[in-house]
Amino acid sequence: MVVAIRLISRFRGPRKLFADDWLALFAWLLCVLSAIVWQRVAPYLYTFMNVVIGNLWPPPDSFIPDSEQAYQGQLVVLVFWYTSLFLVKLSLLFFFRRLRRNVTRGKYL
């Protein structure tokens, strides 16, 4: 929602996207992809957790490949999460740098 409001305000105001907008948009895309990966990996995670807590014993024959899928999905989600977090921080830095560019030294002090 915030990204949509940001894009609408950019197209109504300066009518172009700045570097900070592109970084925020890419971070949002990574979060969407992360949600898609979680949905794909969720059944493997439920099977893994049921075996770990003892609700499903003996483990099914597909337990080892399923747990590998769960770990790979968790790795992808973690990489996407930390990359999107870094991109949002970088977007804020670019935004504030662009704001400061128009301020003279006397007004800044």
C-alpha cells in the first residue's frame, strides 16, 4: 500500500521515478517473492515440524527430501528478507541525500 501511494505521488508530482523509488519498488518485489516461496514451502515445513515434535512418527519416506526443500526455501526467504531490508535502508539514505541537496548551508545550520 505504501509503495502504491509513493508511486502515485511521484507520478502526480515530478512525473519520474528517482533511485530511491526504484530501490523501494525492488524491495517490495522481493517481499512478494518471499511470500510466494513461503507458500510453496509451507507443506514441507509442516511435515518437518510434525516429525520434530513427535506428532508424525515414524517419519514418511519423503522426509529427507522434504526437509531439504524446507531448508532451501528458508534460505531463499532469508536472503530475500535481508536484501529487501538493506534496499529499504539504502532507499531512505538516497531520499534524504536528495532532500539535503536543495538546502543551503545557512538554512541547514
